[in-house]
Amino acid sequence: MSVIAFDTLKYAKRLKDSGVPDKQAEAEAEALAEVLEVNLKDLATKEDLRRDLRELEQRMIIKLGGMMMAAIAIVATLVKLL
């Protein structure tokens, strides 16, 4: 899983430069960093999606093969009966 860097010091400095009190700017930076950490850890990566699609493709191939075998068996049975 890729990591996204969030510079809390730079963010807090930008808030301070905008007129936000020091303590508030630092608290906001820490809170935002925590939110990003919690929410981004469950974010799917491209590799997660590729793996899931490969698994889905394998399941679909197996099901398609089963349906084809069933269809061939039905056709063979109908040929014998007719």
C-alpha cells in the first residue's frame, strides 16, 4: 500500500501565516493528519483492484466452463432421445 506524506508542520505554518492562533493551527494539523491516516489505510490500491479482478476472472471462467459442460450434456442427451 502506498503512503501519502502529509507535512503537518508545513500545514500548521500556513495556518499560522493566515492568522490562525498557534495552538489552534497545530491542533488542526494533528487532527487532519489523524483523519488522513485513518481513512487512507482502507483505501484500495491499483494492485488490490488488479488482484480482485483476477480472482473475479477466474471465478467467471470456472462458471462459464460449468455452463458449457451442462449445455453439451443437454445437447448430447437430446441427440440420443431424438
